[in-house]
Amino acid sequence: MSEVDLGALYRAARERVTALVADPAVDPGLPVPATPRWRVRDVVAHVTGVAHDAATGNMAGAPGDEWTAAQVDRSADRTIAEMIEQWEADAIGVEAFFSSPAGAAMGAGVYDVHCHEADLRNALGLPFQMPGEFLGWAADGMRGGFHEAVAAEGLAPVDLQIPDAEWYRGRLGRRTEAEVRAYPWPVDPTPYLDVFFVFGRAEQSLGERA
């Protein structure tokens, strides 16, 4: 597919997330089923913390559990409004980088913010909704990564025909093993499951329908 402006995609997702969590009716302590250990405020602390770490060069350990846990811990006493204000400031450089030639090869942060946007929508009882331009780009990456991982494991190539949203949400651990097994695999999926999931299986179904 044609090239996309990752900085523009990130900025649009940031603005949508801001609109979601800035609503005074949103409970910061609401659990987020897609990230069972986190509440709404923790997800906000993570996405804003990623931008702050990128802006300040604090990338040691990224994207490991200790790195992300530190983002949540350091914002434990901050309000969502304070975190969003910091995000807006940090995002200036982050978005410019994503829009640059160097940033075009560093899409993990763009995947991440969209993933957590969908997680928040699910927690708030809103339907799955994601821009087609982003989803097409992300699904291409997820398909390509899967086929590379299949080859690296010495498995036979497999042609799995599923919607872009399932490539994106499924590989990032937002589907249970049972849900992924139910995809229209042309072969027994068992040998492929470990390479399909990038961040492990969901513990419970999100009931999410794209």
C-alpha cells in the first residue's frame, strides 16, 4: 500500500484518546479488560509515558515490562488532565520524528497508541472503531511479521484470510486462543499459535467486533 504519514496517524489517535479520557463522566479507576492489571488512568499513564520517554531519550528497557511499569508508577499521583498536558508538549517532537524518513521505520509507538485507544473504547462500552488508513497499514505489518516468524520457525507457509482488524487486534494479544483457533485456518493452527501472538493470549474475550 502507499506510504502513510505516521506522525499524522499518531497525532489523530492522540487527539481521539484525549477526547475519550477528558470526558468528566469517565471514571479514571475503571478497569480496562484488554489490560487486566490496568485502569483507565494507568493506560493514560502508559501512552503519555511512552511519549515522554521517547522525547527525553529514556528508552533503555523498551518495550519491556519494567519500562512500562515505571511509566505507570511515576504518574500515580497525577491527574489525567496533567498527563494529557504533558503528552501534548512531548508529542510535538515525537510526531515530527514519526513523520520523518527515520520515523517511518519506527512504527511501534503508532501501533501502541492505536491499540490502547481501542482498549479504552472497549472499557468504556464503545464499539470498535479505527481509521481505515491506519488499519490497512498496521495489518500489512502484522501479516508480514507473521509470515516472517513462520519462516523463521521452519513452519510451512500458511495463507490465513482474516480481516485487517483481526490481524491487528489478534496478534497484539486482544483475542483469546479459542478465538484465534476459530479463524478460518486452512491447516491445524496449533503449531502456528506461538508465532501468531506477539504479546500473548487474552485471558478472556473482549466481546469486541470490528
